[in-house]
Amino acid sequence: MIIRKFETRQVEIASDVYCDRCGEDMHGGGKFGGLYNGVVGVGAVGSYWSPVFCEGDEYEFSACERCLSDWFKGFKHNPLVKKKESDV
């Protein structure tokens, strides 16, 4: 026997997402609608030992693909550069 219950719920849906660095709209469009290019709502939390971020403070950002690519270029180990078999 299956017992079903119906509920009406309110959900939050992002209607637009903008890059926190350049301010551009990150909507990717396409046939699926709500797709965004880049990272959306990525976050970090400060720790007790951090000399930069306050303990317990939460940081959240969104960044478009272009800004991510520019940011990654400054990394010592750029995640966009493919590793060779010999480097693994």
C-alpha cells in the first residue's frame, strides 16, 4: 500500500546570477534554461588559525568563466593546465 500526502512548498530560485568580479550576467542560456557559466555560490569559512579570515565568518562568491580563467593564471599550480603523465 502507498500512502501519499501532497504539500505546497515555497522554494528559492535564482533568476539571475552575476559575476562578483566583473559584474557580467553569467546566464548560459541553452535549451535547459537555468544554466550558468562559471562557479555559482562557492564559499569558504574562516578558521581560528587563519591570519586573514575571521573565525566562523562565511564568504561566498560567484565568478564567470572568463574571470575564473584570469584568476587561475595567477595560481602557482594552474588548474586549467593539463598535467603530463610524468608529473603525476
